[in-house]
Amino acid sequence: MGAHNLSAANKAKRLQISRTLIARHEEDPFLDRIVTGDEKWILYANVQKSASGSVQAVKHVQRQKPVFIREK
């Protein structure tokens, strides 16, 4: 179902969801932790266990995207 086939109700719902996601992202930039690739979305969360066994999230580090070169 493409965007040109959406009803007014569907468009309004998508707009409402988009606004909710933007507001949520302003509080916690969760979109920076989502990795996308060829129709698959993966939430990237680097978690480590401390010596006591409790789980601690590691701060996300911005990395430069690798350059892929295809050779024939």
C-alpha cells in the first residue's frame, strides 16, 4: 500500500505516530541506536555486565560510516 493509496484516517494516524516518535526522540535519542539495512531494522544496544552481575548500558559512540567499494 503506497502513500497515494492511504485514506485520510491512515494519513492522520501516520502523522500522529510520527509526531509521537519525534517527541520521544527529543527526550531519548533512540533513533540513533537503530541500524537499518535491506528491509531489516536492528536496535543496537551495547550492554555490559559489571563485576556484581548487574547490566549497564555503554554510551553510544558515533563512528564514521565505512566506505564500501565493489570490485568487479
